[in-house]
Amino acid sequence: MQGKTVILTGATSGLGFEAAVKLLNLGVESLIIGSRNLQRGQATKTELEKLTNRQGVIQVWQLEMNSFQSVKSFANRVNEELHQLDIALLNAGIWNRDFGVSPEGWEETLQVNTLSTSLLALLLLPKLRSSSSLSDPAHLTVVSSQQFVRVKAKSLRTVQPLLKHLNSPQTFKGPKQYGISKLLLEYVLKTVAGLVRNENGTVPVIINTVSPGFCVSSLGRQYSRFYERWATWLAYKLFARTAEQGSRSLVSATYQGVESHGKCWRSDGYLDESVALTTGAEGKQFQARAWTEIMNELEEQSEGLKESIRGW
């Protein structure tokens, strides 16, 4: 990590915070934290500096993942101000119990976990590519979840446009929607991973995802009813990894080589997707459909995005 410039989102708590500690201790030259709340981001910066004794390394930039404009502004700043970008570790995400709509008109889980994360990833790719070399390729690593493996085909079978179908309170169930949002994200990243591969098989930027497993975090903070908090506490005690343990997966994913391109990393290997909707004939049909619809939406937000990917 010596001399590297890293972007990390979702770093003000939990796994993201612990990943930031590790990255700083590993010697990154510059760590840019994307934060919705700048005051909280600055408090995180102060705490990280005290824990790691690394001064003058961390920057906090505004990033609201519920807003396409904020994502675009953040990416524009990256392209204008950064000389290089070696690693983008996109960790920001939500898991809502209740149906809520973003300012953009999308159900919030889809907005943050799928659409905004996909847009940010695609907008960062040019800077990652210009910073990359065959001997030291840049990394785009996005936090996913093994929950996407559990999504059933019936959740995606619809005669409506897929995104419209999933953007409805009638089809919304919090835990299910979280898994679906990560599956759609996997569809985007796996498709992009295939598109950016050079004709000779080389990879200009390593694109992978990571599933840290079930970890103690504030991800499901909407689940605040007494019985929900009790059940969560018990599950954490019995089954969960700590945030520090989960963050090891995040950081180790950024060390994986070309063999990880287009795959989902865990703590000690790759996630088994043999029964997931990322494989099989119907899964591939869902992937093609999701890719088309998501890119049509993102193209409306950032004109020329499709052509920039094709131009690789």
C-alpha cells in the first residue's frame, strides 16, 4: 500500500472505519473518505489520525449516495484533483426495513446499493485506468453480500420493466430487497469486468467484489423494535464476526490479482455462486435485462457513460 491513493466510502463506522485503520497502518499515501455528513467525516478523520498516528494523509469529501448529483460531483472532483487513483473501495450501503423513496424517485436500497454505487464505480474507472499498469493494476473493489446468492428467480420474474417492478412498495420486503440490490450490483460489475478486458486477455483495472459475511454493524439500524433489537443482539453474539474481522476481507480483496477479476472474494477464497442467479440460463437473461435497464437510467444521469465503457 506504500505510495497508493485510495478512495473509501462508508468509512465513518463499522467495517469501513476498521478498513480505514488497516489501510493507514499499511502505509497508504492518501486516503479519501467519502462522507454524507462532513462534520461526522471530520470527526472520523480525527479519530483515525489518533489511532494510527498518520497525519496529513486523510481527506474528507462530500458524498451523498442518495443523490446522483452528489455522486457526479464527487467523481468530477476525483478526475480534476487527483493525479492518480490506485484503489476505489466502495463500501457505502443501506439495509432498510421500511419502504422509502430517495430524492431521485427510487426506493432507497436500490438507489444507494445499486444505482448510485454503479454510477460511482463507472465514473471512477477512467482515473483508475490511467493510474494502472500491467505490473501494478489499479483495483475497483465493491462491497457486496452473500445475500445475493439467496435471491430466488421468482423475485425477478415480471412482465414489467425490472427496475419498475422492484421500485414498488407492493414488492418491497427489506431483507429480500437488500439481497436483490446486491444481485443487481453484481450484474453490473460482472458485465463491466467483461467489457474492460483487453483483446489479448489482459485486465487494465481489476474489478472485484467482496462479501465480508455476517458482521456486527449499523447496517440494519432501522430494525429498532424491541424484539428486533433483541434478535439482532443474540445473532451478533452467536454468529457474527466483529467489524474488525470483517474489514480484513475488504482490505484483502484489494490485494487480489487478476484471478479475482469479475469474482466475489470472501475472507479465504471466492464465494460459491453455483446456485446463484449470476449463473445459469435464466440468471444470464436477468443479468442482460438488468444491465440494459440500469445503464439506460445511468445514461440519463451521465450522458456518454455507455460510450465511455465501449471505448475501452
